Amino acid sequence: MKSYRLTRDLLADIEQALAENRPSFHESPLEKVAGLLAEGRHYGWVGIYLTLEKPQATPLLQNTVHPAEFAASGTRKKVIVTMKIAGREIGFLNVESNRENAFGSDERVLLERVAGLLAKFLTGPGKYLVRKAGQPEPTPRAAAAA
């Protein structure tokens, strides 16, 4: 059952989940953050998307739809907050609600803070997610030689 949680309590739990950084077979830290947001507020959908590079316009990509353009059924309001580090966009936080007046200034502040925490988590020391995502996987022969 969803219950409305105070912003400071929700942020403390999100910071703890990211600080623990304990990915498991069942849940990653990013899924934990999305779950905390969805359970602690009136959000119907929370998505975390990475945008590693902006694709150049090619005939194959011209009809590609950005994930932010989709909405879950029953969505009445939607907020997209960019995750940035040093002015560079690395992704966005997409939050949807079936309530008409779901996102006030308090919600915007909360989501901007969470987006900042996620950006730091994804690009912080020892984090490989953003750096490795754009690199091809090594072939078995190359991995054996290394």
C-alpha cells in the first residue's frame, strides 16, 4: 500500500540505497530508488533512462521514438528531470502519475535532488556503468589474452 512519505525521509532512504550499492540478482540500486519513489509518493511509474550519446540523424534513426515520449496507460501527468554531471546530460528520470495535480514545486525539488544523486552515483569513483556502456564487450579471445 502506498503512503505519502516526507521528502527528507524519502531522500535519506534513497541516499542509503545508493551508498550501499548492493546489486543483487533480484534488484539493482536503481530499481530500489525507483521503487522507493513509487511507494513513497503517488507515482504510477518511475523510469531511469541513460542517454550516453546523442545519435546522429540517419535514415534508420529518423523514426525512432524517445522513451520519454511514451506514457503508461492511465497517466494524467508526467515529469521528466534531466540527470547531469558537469553540464553533460547522462540521462533522465521519468515520473508519471494518474493524478491530475500530481506535481507541485515540492515534487519538482524532490525529483531534481534524486536526479542529482543518481547522476553522481552513475559517474562516481569506481562506477563503471556510464563509462563501460559505450564500449563494446571484449571478445573471448581478447579477454583471455588480457
